[in-house]
Amino acid sequence: MLSHDVLIVGSGLAGLRAAYEVVGHLDVAVMTKVYPSRSHSGAAQGGVAAALANVDGDSIEAHTYDTVKGADFLGDQDSIEILCGDAPRTIIEMEHLGCAFSRTSENKIAQRAFGGHSFNRACYSADRTGHALLHTLFEQSMKLGGSLQVYSEWYVVRLVIEDGICRGVVAMDIKTGRLETFHAKTVMFGTGGYGRAFKITSNAYANTGDGIVAAYRAGVPLQDMEFVQYHPTGLYQHGILLSEAARGEGGYLLNGDEERFMQKYAPSKMELGPRDIVSRSEQTEINEGRGAWPKKDYVLLDLRHLGKDKIMEKLPQIYHLAKDFIGVDAITDPVPIQPTAHYSMGGIPTDNDCQVYLDENGARITGFFAAGECACVSVHGANRLGTNSLLEALVFGRRAGKKMLEATRETDWSPLNEKAELAAARLEIDELVHTKATESLADIREELKTTMTNQVGVYRNGDDMESAAEKITELQDRFTRVKVSDKGKNFNTNLIETLELSHMLEYSELIVAGALARKESRGAHSRTDYPKRDDENWMRHTMAFRQEDGGYELRYKPVKITRYQPEERKY
Ligand SMILES: Cc1cc2nc3c(=O)[nH]c(=O)nc-3n(C[C@H](O)[C@H](O)[C@H](O)COP(=O)(O)OP(=O)(O)OC[C@H]3O[C@@H](n4cnc5c(N)ncnc54)[C@H](O)[C@@H]3O)c2cc1C
């Protein structure tokens, strides 16, 4: 058994920012299933939001209101006030740590427009903002010397919570297949998003919801799982992201008739409407036969008028993605795009210090924290504004670090039954590997992803989702007979993918369950059979609790409102 005062699972922005706060004070370790700088944070392109004083008229209050409205009034306003209030300090801190932000001609931090924000407030490093931030934090954490232990390419399979106290995790060394118990006074999850359950997705292969499912299986409820963000500009058929920065820099969206169709849907914001609205507008154009040739199942992102110099200076990555993956030269041709599953608003419910809730009444779990995309604090409510999530990972990662420092110092070690935990993890893996199973992993995964994209996508309805729920039940049953061909121990990616699929099946069930129960349309959750927002009945957060038999129960809790009463959302 290995032990650390603090164990942080995830080396994205949330995990590393938390670690940076604790390292040097306590014995802290970071564990990650991919090499730290390959965490999905590094793929973020467009920017990180803050109302710096660089843009006339912008204010923390304007950022707060934009976020509350963008969230379709389902975000907790006390948390949103913290997020936006701490944003300017966060950007300056990252700059002082060495993050190379793009500059204005006056050498201030440059800020570009982003959807749903009423001022230019996205700070960026060309279109590789996440890369710049992640590498800065990784370097700074390493600089602190040997006091930060990193377990790279270790895979958490089990979270241990007993009597409301978190005691550690069981993890597998991917290199050797060895299972090990990690005993900790405090555990934090910064395990990221879970968009891989969708066929068309912008998410990295690692985004399979391992953390949220480990928590759920250990008795933690999951909040607002029905809210999945579809980003308007995924590369056609691949889903790879072309950042909103493309529209922030002036790109147009065109339908098959070369018409800027956003005129009809969000005349004041046009292409820079919030993501839920732009994605729905695209899908409506496609559904009503106005998509682009030949199959009319996509629309176009037009950058031609920006010219070569601006494209290559501000949007180089986007240019290369379109060129390399579908052979389109964005300087001379519009790029085929479609909505892509992008961001998970739901996750592990936490308070503003990132301590995890045990129920809908506010009871907390001792020694368990979560921050970043796997958490639901809830600053994004029913729809996240672009650039607010790198911000969330940094702001709440830091808060988690501070609180963990305090809480861990006041905590004694609680016992952890190493034998029993290892045996349980070993049993789960042996059952997968050593059966005479026949079902194909790839088939089950493909069917799940197609179902989620086609039936639980941009537009939803009761019939489609009922059939998706049935399909998931069928796939869960087939999964009990899934075949793991690789029986080896070293780098058994076949086994890892199987474990990941079991997580995808489990949380997909909850996305569908929450969405079926929620008989309204709000933010990213848009039902054609219940097209209106219903504040009277649905201005509340969903909490899904796992039952003994593996099923779930849905309960609800109120949204926190401080300053802004709900109103109709128009742009
Ligand atoms: C293509 C793309 C572009 C984006 N662009 C922007 C943008 O411009 N602005 C913005 O604000 N947001 C953007 N986002 C969203 C934002 O990047 C993420 O929400 C944020 O970076 C998440 O950070 P995180 O620290 O929570 O998780 P991640 O960076 O995803 O890290 C998750 C970590 O958890 C670890 N992990 C997961 N499971 C396990 C396990 N079982 N065992 C061990 N370790 C595990 C992983 O190894 C990884 O280190 C973008 C997202 C994508 C996909």
C-alpha cells in the first residue's frame, strides 16, 4: 500500500492547479492515466475568460450576468460570482507564472470575442490556449522539485468511501498491470469530461468518465447529467473541434445556399450567440434541407474573408486541422462543420470549496474533493459559455487546493482495508478477462455512441430517448459477455478500453434518465416535445443516486439565486 497526505487524480488544469497550492506544504501526489501534459486541457484552443480592465465597459458584473444568462438560469449564482470575481486575478497569476498570452499593440493581454459574452474577454495564446496554460502549470509544479510525486500512466479503478469518509483509491499501473491501494487523508478528482460516449465528439480518447463513475459507484450522487453541450463547429464527420475563436475573429456560418443563417436565430449576436442556440440553428438548417452539398448534412464555416495573414497568425491550428483531416484549405474554401458533443455540464456535486456532497440536503463527504470538468459546482448550469471552463478549472482547482491544505492538516488517518479493496478490484478485472465471452467491445461501443449522437443529441424527444434507454440496457447486458482478447499484464489497452466502456455505459444511462425526466427545454437540453423552459417545475438540479441493484434514483435540489431573477433568454 502506498500513502500520501493528498492524492489528486487528474493532471489537467484543475488537478495541477490544486497540486500547485499544496505542494511544499504536505505530501502530495498526482495520478494520471495519460502523460500529464497530454490531459485534455492541453487541447483547449480558444481562450480563458476574464473581465480585465483592458476592454472599455467590461466588468466582473457583466461577466457574471452573461454567465448566469448563458447557463439558462440553472447555474448557482453564488458560485458564478466567485468564478467571475476571481477571473482577473487568475489570468494575471498565470501570466506571472510564465504563460505566454497573445498581446495587443500596446503590449496588454489581447482579448477576443466569444459566444454569449457581451465584451471581448477571452484571453488567448493564438488558438492553443490550453496548451500554453497546461505546460506553464506543469513546468511550475515540476520546478518545485521532488516534493510532487507524479504517478503517470496509472489508472484509478476504484474509489474508497466508507461511513461518509474518503480513504483512498485502488489504481492499476498501466505499464505492468499491477494493482495498488493508495491510502490518503484527502483525495481530489480532476478527472475531466466524458464526451466519448458520443459518436461525433471533440473530446480526447481519455474522456470516458472514469472518475465520475468511480465516485458514483462509491455512493456519490451525480448532478445534472442530462446537460451535454454540443459545440457548433465540429469538423464534419470527425467532430474535432474548430474553436469558437474562428467566429470570434470574424468567421461566418453559411448554409448550403451560402446564406448567413444566424440572422434568423440570434440577430443581435449572429455567429456569436451562445453555443446551445448556434448548434440548434445549424441542426435546424440541416433538418429542414438547407445543409450544404452533397448530402446536405453539414453547414459551413467561412474564414476566407479574414485573409491568409490573420488566419495563420490567429487560427493556425484550425487551419491545419481542416487541411490535415478533411483536406480543406480554409484560406480558399469554407470548411464543412456540424455540431459535436463537447462539454459535460454535469458531474460530481461540490460546494464552493470543491468538497463533494453526499446528498441533496448538503451533507458532505469528509476528505473528498472534485474540481474542473468532472465536477458540478454548478457554474455552467444548463449551458456553458466558451472560455469559462479553463477558468473554472483554474479558479476552483486553486480553491480545492487551499481547502484541502486546511482540511488535511486537521484530519487523522482513517483505516483502509487494503486486502478487501484490492480483492474487490481484482475480482472485477478477473471477471472481465477470464470469461469465455463472445461480445465485441468495438461493436458495443460503436452502438452506444451512435445511439447517443442520434437519439440524445442537439434535439431530443421522449420517444427517441425511451428507445435510447432500452438500447443502453441491452448494451449493458451484452457488456456482461464482452470479450477481452488480450490476457496479458503489460500495457493492456484492451482491458483499459473495456473498463472505460463500462463507465460510458453507466453514465450514458444517467444522461438519458435525467433528460427523459426533465420535461422542459433549457440550455443544451432541448426537447421538441417540451419546447419551453418551465421554471415552475424544473428550475432545479437533478441528482442521480446509485441503488444497491445497480439502478438509479433521481432526486432534486433547488438552484441558488443571489442577484438575478430568471427571465426569458433572448440574443
Ligand atoms: C477540443 C477542446 C477545446 C476546448 N477549448 C476550450 C477553450 O478554449 N476554453 C475553455 O474554457 N474550455 C475549453 N474546453 C474545455 C476545457 O478544456 C476543459 O473543460 C478543461 O480543460 C478540463 O480540465 P480538467 O482539469 O477538469 O480535466 P482534463 O484536462 O480533461 O484532465 C483530466 C485528467 O484526469 C485524468 N484521468 C481521467 N481518468 C483517470 C483515471 N481513471 N485514472 C487516472 N487518471 C485519470 C487524465 O489522465 C487527465 O490527466 C475545450 C475542450 C476541448 C475538448
